[in-house]
Amino acid sequence: MTGNKYAKYVVNKAMRPKDFMDEMAASFMTMPPLIFLNGDVPIEGSNQFLEVVWIWAEGAAAVNPDRPPHSHEFDELFVFLGNDPEDPDDLGGEVEFWLGEKNDTEKYSFTTSTSIFVPRGLVHLPMIFKNIRRPFLLVTVGINMGKEWVRAKAPR
């Protein structure tokens, strides 16, 4: 059976908005990122954010003063996926991911496929990518973010 009843829920072409471009990150990850959902766009009422990038070289995200560690008014999920079908747990590199701010800052390092849930209001980042042996995927999901992306800057 085929039809168009649910076609409005299918996003088969990512948006690549120029305002998401980070020249510094373009040397080690997909830029502009592949954005499939951004609040109400393109699926009205979805209120989710879905971004996918490939990481293929060493680099660091959220060390640029224009894109510092930050928090959101919504929960966020980061999923790091290795691409070795023989060993999907092997990420293919090392990631350092920072949570908290000032004296409560904690660094988490991992080399396996990993997910990190960041509750609303928790300052997060930077992300540092090291020892990259094989490209891997980073999927970021903003959960119930509303109709627009709002980022509050927070000092370390």
C-alpha cells in the first residue's frame, strides 16, 4: 500500500543552514551540519532538534568564543556511533565531553559508542575529538525544544 497520508512526517533531505556554519569545526566535522528537524521546521509541531555530523579528524567543539559551553531550556541527547560492523562498540576515536560549570565541571572520556543525556539548564561542552582512527557519527537531539533554538551562554 502506498500513499501520501503520512508524507508530512518524512524528512528525506537535511537542511544545511549557513548560520550553523562553524569554520573552525569544518576541518574535522560535517559543516554546515545535516539538520533534519529544527523546532517546527520542516515538520510543524515536532518541536524537536535533530542534527547529524561525521567526525573524521581531531578537533574541538565549543572552544570558539562565539560558540562557548552553554545550556538550554530543553533536554539534549548526544549519541556517538562507531561504524565498524564487526565491533559497533568501538567508536573509532576518543572523545572528551565536559559537563557542569566552574568548580562543578567534570570531564568524561570514552572510546566506545556512547550516549550522553544533558538535562535542561546543565552547562555542557566542550567536546574534544582525539586519536581518530576511523570516522564516526555524532547525532544530537534537542528534546521538546519548542519552535526555536535558544542558547544561553554560560561562563566556565
